[in-house]
Amino acid sequence: RPQNTVAIDEDKAQTMLKMLDVLDESDDVQRVSANFEISDDVMARLTA
């Protein structure tokens, strides 16, 4: 778990989630870490 996190807005959150999906699908990637936070409101809008 990161000690310092960065809150990101809706546009950046959407981009980061897409990137994480792409990385997750890659067989060459073994582990992904991130230090951003997405607020519950933003996450609700993105997953609606």
C-alpha cells in the first residue's frame, strides 16, 4: 500500500482504469501498483 496517494479527477480516473485493464490483460505484466485515489462519487459515475 502506498504511503502517499494522489486524488484524481473523473477524466484521469477513466484513463487510469482503462490503462489498468490493458495491463491486467497482458501476459507479460506480473504486478501493477498505483498511488491514486478515486472518490466514491467518481467511481459511481464511471461504473454506471
